[in-house]
Amino acid sequence: MRVPFDILKAEFKRILTELDFQPTKADQIARIFAENSRDGVYTHGLNRFPSFVEYTKKGLIKPEAEPIKIGGLGAIEQWDGNLGPGILNAIFCTNRAIELANENGIGCVAIKNTNHWMRGGTYGWQAADAGYICINFTNTIANLPPWGGLDPTLGNNPLVIAVPRKAGHVVLDMAISQYAFGKLEAYKAQNEELPLPGGYDNQGNLSTNAAAIIESKRTLPVGFWKGSGLSLVLDLMATVLSGGNSTAKITESEWESGVAQVFICIKPKDDTQTAQLIEEILTYTKTSKPENKDKPVSYPGENTLRTREKSLKEGVWVDDRIWEKVKGL
């Protein structure tokens, strides 16, 4: 079913207010959750909201917490998120990285003791809207086996890279596993097969069965051994730059909280030549003959804009079962 954006946001805000979030914070968090679903990232919008509520009730997310600066040198700063809402901490860190980039050309903000930022792409869009290139990443609880291993000892550590563009920003938002866990859960709930293998079953066979992959705990890293290595170095960088918890430390608890994140913003030259170079790359990429004539080649973020437009016009798509659950919170 589809629900108007304003109604979706209002329901989120109602629940957050009852959880003792200040009105301004409740409004910001509700907006991001609603926007995530609006843009088609349902796994980190409505579908993830009940988990956010549960984490708050357990005290893993602290509504009143504010980030505190604990160190810095030049264009690099360290902050402690004090287990505040990951969404608010990420918005803050992106804005601070933009401020540093405006002063120095580049800004890097690393934060420890924060919580899940939900859709990482949110902060790529935020930076790009302000006219800045950004590179953001986070570590997670262990949910990805290293290449050649059977047990998950790496996180699927999402990575975001965004480049501003007047005709529509380029925003790459990816987990280091072939499919994010939220996506696997969505396919499992719908009893649908994955389009491509996303991991292994208990017999060690590559599988498109989301339920079998979740049961085996053997998700597939993107690019096989290359994704495994990328996950490792992202955890290293997030942990070292922030001075926070590594995937190993986070995994000591069954709950994913107290993660480390990095937000890097770069101030590009805003001129005609820069715009022309971006268009040259995108145009050339799209000259590739489509495998499916009904699905033209697209750049990261292009389909997001189409989904956003449709959601605002026709209403935001929601899983009616989860929607009813949320309304009952």
C-alpha cells in the first residue's frame, strides 16, 4: 500500500515524542526515516523503525545525548557520539566536515560511540546538496565471513561516495556484502529468490535463497576476496581515526551499538570545466548497450530520484504489515 509522506513522518514523530525525544530531534529523525522509505530504501526506513524503537527502549540509543569533540588537528577532528541517535550524529558530522572543507578544502570527522546511521546515502545526499564531494563509511557488528573463512568476523561496513551535480547528484551507497542484511530479510519475508547469489547455504553452495543465507551466516562479500579486504581496511580506518570500537569489540554484544564512523568532505571547484568532466564520464558510461532494453544503464543515485518523484506524487510504498505494527507502537 502507499501512504502520503507527511502521514508517514507524523506517525514516526508521534512515537519518537512518546520515547522522550525532544520535538526538534523527533522531527529530524522522523524525516530521515520517512525520506529513506520515500527514496525506495525501505529496509532502512519504515522496516527498520521498530528496531530503532527497541534499541531506544533498551537504552542502547540515548535520546538526550549530544556529540562532544575529543580531539583534532587541522582539518581532522574526533568526536564522541555518546551513544546518541546515529541519524542525528551523522547529520552533525556531515555538517562539521563541510565546515572544515570550506575552511581547508577538505574536512574529516571521525566519531566513536555512535549508533546505526540507517541509510548511509542520506549523508551523501546531504553533502552533495551543499555542493561537496563526500566519502563516508562505518563499521558494523560482524556479519560477513572473511574470504576463505566460514565464520563472520568482518562487518559489511557500508561505504558512501557522493559527487554533486546540478542535473542530479551521483551517490553510491553500498554495503560490502553483496546484499545488505535488511535486503536479505526483505526477500526472506516475501519468500522471493535473490536476482543473483548473495551468499552460501549450509552445504557451502552459492545461493539465491535469502533464508538459507541468513541461516548459514555466510553472506558473500562484493568482489569476493576484494570485498573482504575492503571491509577489513574500512574497519581499520574507522577504528583508528575515531579511536572507537572495532567490529571485534562491537560484536562482543549481541546488539549493534557503539560503532565508529568517518565523514570526509571535499570542496570541488565549482566551474564549467568540472561540470563538463562529470557529464563526459556519465555520458560515456551510458553509451554501453543495455542488456535489457527496458532497463537503460544508470548511474548511482539516478533511480533514487525517479523513486522519490513517484513517492511524493503517489504516496510512499509501505509493507502494510509493518505499517500496522508501527502504528501500534
